[in-house]
Amino acid sequence: YVEGGEAVYTNGTIRATYSYNTETQIYAPSSAASYFEPQGGGAQVTTAASSPTAIPSHNMVGITMDIGGSPILSGSGAYLIHGGMENTRHSLSHTSRSSPATLQWLLDNYETAEGVSLPRSSLYNHYLRHCQEHKLDPVNAASFGKLIRSVFMGLRTRRLGTRGNSKYHYYGIRLKPESPLNRLQEDTQYMAMRQQPIHQKQRYRPAQKMDGMAESGSNSNPHTTPEQSVAAQSQHHQQFIDVTHVFPEFPAPHLGNVLLQEGVTMNDVKTLQLLYRRHCEATLDVVMNLQFHYIEKLWQSFWSPKTPSSDEHEGTLPKDKLITLCKYEPILKWMRSCDHILYQALVEILIPDVLRPVPSTLTQAIRNFAKSLEGWLMNAMSEFPPEIVQTKVGVVSAFAQTLRRYTSLNHLAQAARAVLQNTSQINQMLSDLNRVDFANVQEQASWVCQCEEGMVQKLEQDFKLTLQQQSSLDQWASWLDNVVTQVLKHHEGSPSFPKAARQFLLKWSFYSSMVIRDLTLRSAASFGSFHLIRLLYDEYMFYLVEHRVAQATGETPIAVMGEVRIVLLQVLTIPCKTSVFIDIKGT
């Protein structure tokens, strides 16, 4: 993790209100600093200093453009531009800089927030897509950066990432949760746009390159591994992960009445608390930059540190003392809680949306990463007591299994998306489904499932209607979410909620298998499509239910799955082979 100097870009003294006129003075804040343009029309700008005025506490300004006296869009702390636009073209070289659509787009999709950052390149790529959709000429990245910092005050620019792979971030801004840009996939068309704007005008051509993408693409090795490919194209792939994720705080260890022995003091406990937090933050930074291979080195440096010399600075913990601390049960519980928070954050960073299309190179790199985790950790902790190793490996195993499940779910989603977009296949599926004897299916399933008949009939009708409407994958996901809500709403707030959720999964799986059985016996032409859809819906139901259970119990999904995995490891001697853990690519 490397952070460059505190590089802060400012636009001079910020004022609450700017006015525009047709004289040589371009932006003149009332009783504030003045910005002048020379008569020659050059690019040089001079500033007349003045006493600063207060900046709004929310660090954000609204923007008002006034053409012919009618406001186009407005907000608090507005910038005002007066006068006819026909007479001011010589003053504004790029009309898209102050386009009302662009300004409204920024305010609709972004917001200021403390402790978060957004890659500068990602924000600019979003802007390029916006310009193409609205037939606007984009400005270069530098000019766009000035616009961003004039709209969202107080932004800082930081260079984040590992040494040699760092890139600039806007610090203090994030996408709004409801913004459609959260589900946006940037394809090669928009990557090309960043190289050359729409209308090929020289004055709009950005000077910078693709931050190494062009060079790595021209000299790429055809035999590189997915991990190497992801590392080389980390900036491109980071648009598919959540780099704005805020790392939650860790709880404090509660030792209770435990007596510290063997030369261990409370200062040692506090040192462990500080060092472990730093270690987890370093892990998160490495994963956020898609440098998966550094995880093994991080774990080795923490769990197998070199013996410190006598003159080494304070704030370190010798290995023997670390081993001693890990023998205390409260420390084990605290470390497990911290791991649940860490690995849940990593899951949400790497796979923020299980249904969103993700490049196959990134998916495969995540799966390979998951496959290596347990081995890396056990090697790093080879000299530690089995209790702490079992605790750590249990959580890491749940994390790895979650990554495999979510990437498999994502793979299924992309395969099913093609089916759901095919009108002829949907019509065939609907025709075959109408031939299924649902009365017979309900009769056979009722003894096992004991489901309410009215609920089953409603689900059948809703399923057929949603299929007939040729709904998109996102609409199907919304329907499945509503099904879970309807079924489990009577158990909300009850201790029986987790059990009811598990029973629902079993009943859903059994009932859907009966429908697939009927389609198989009838040699339905759309059997393959139904089989794929069934796999996806079973997996997505499992995903929804695990998150509902986690929410109901106040735990993270990683914690819920971790407890289940510990029970399975203790009780079962054979691996689970249900459809829930389908491995698409056999890795």
C-alpha cells in the first residue's frame, strides 16, 4: 500500500455565488476574488485576492445556469451564469463543461462522503458514457477534474495502490447507492472513447494514455495466468469491484476475568489489537488493488515475523508472545469476529453484485485466489497452536467457499441472461410449462413440503406471468426476492427465523425438482433452458436466504456460513454434493 504525498488540487478561493457578464471579467463573485481573462483571449488567468467566505458545511454546491433569465437547474450555494449563450461562446471553449445535463448527472449520481475514494479514471469513464448518450463533446480528463472539484467542494486527490501499480483517486466522493452507475459495465467501446472522443476534434483529445493499458495490451504474453492478467489490467478490472467500500471498525477484545500469564500484559493485548487492524487493512488494500499474490506474503510477515532486534522501534509483537496471546479464548473469539468483518468486506469488494457481468479473467483469478487461501494460511501458521489455526482456517474456508459460490452464481447468471433474452426460447418454455400437471406435482409434494396450497398456486401463476412478460434477469431477481419476503415475513423477529429459512430452501428445491421431473418425462423441448434457470434460481435463493438470516441474527453472511461449515467439518466425513455448491468450471 503506497500513498503519495498529500497532493491536493484546488481551484483557488471558493465562493458561494458567481456571476457571469459579457465584459472581460468572466467569473466575478460578489465581494470576493475575481478571475479575469486577458483581452487577447489567451489561456492565462489572473486572480485578484480577497478575503475568503464560508464554504457550506456539506461540502457540496448546487449549480444554476440562467439563459435568458430562466433557470435550468438549481441547488443550494448556486453558481450563476447570466446572459445569452450566443454572445459568450468566445469565453467558454467547451460547452459541455457547463452543460445542464452534465451538471445534473453529476448531482444525481455522486455524493460527498467521508472516508471513501473513487478512482479518477472510473469517474471519467462514466462521464464519457454520459456524453455519448446525450450527444455531447467530452472534455479531456484534466478539464473534467476541474469541473468535479468545482461541483463537489473539498475533494482531495490521492495516489493509492501498491508500489508501481498505484493510481489516482478522488478522496471524499462516492456513487450514490441508488445510482444506475453501480451496475454499469464499461465495455471496449467506452475504453476506446477514452483514447479518442466522439467527434475526433483535436481540442478535446485527452493527453494521457490508458495508465499503462495500451502498453500492456500491445506487449501481453499469451501464456499469462489469470492472476497476472488481472494485475496487468487492474485499472480496467477495478470498475467491476467496489473500490469505495468503507472498512468497518473492529470490536475491542473483552478479556473478562481472564488472568494474563507468562509475561503477557494489557499493553501486549492493545499492541495486538493495533497490529491486527493494520494487518487487516493491508489485506484489504491488496485485494482492492487485485494483487492477490501478495496475500501469502502478508500472512507470512504477520504470523511468522523475523525476530526483532533490541533497537527496533516499539509497536511490534514478538512471535512467542503472539503465540501466547492466541491461546486465550477471548482473543480467539475476538480474532474470529474481526475475520468475519474483514472477509465479508472482501466479498463485497470483489463481488458487489452477483448478477452483474464480470470479465472471465477476473472471475477465474478470484477462483484461483480462493483455492489458494487455506494452504497459504496453514503454511504461515504452521508453528501456532491448533486451536487458533482451526479458528482462522474455518473463517478463511467460509470466505473461499463464498467466493466460489458467488462466482459460480455469476457464471450461471450470464448463461441464463442469454436464455431470458431469447424470445423463441421463452415462448417454448411457456408452452412446455403449460403442459406440466401442476395438480399432480402439488399432490406429490404436499406430503413432503406441507406447503399452503394457496401460496403454491400463487407462485405458479406469478412464475408463468413473469415468464410470459419476457422479464429481464434483474426483474426475475426482484421476483425471487419478493418470494423470500412473502414466505418468511411471518417469522421475522422470531428465534425460529433461521430454521424457517432453511426449511423454505429445502421445500423450494424439492418442489422445483418435481417440476423438472415432469418436464423430463414429457421430453420437453425447453428442458435444457429450464434446467439452467432452475440452477440459477436455486443458487440465487440460497444467496438471498443466507443474507436474510445474517440480517436477522445480526451476523455477517460469512459468519453464518462459517458456523455451518464448522458443524459440517465436525460431523460429516464426506463432502456436501448438493446443487447449492455447484462448481461451474470444475476448479
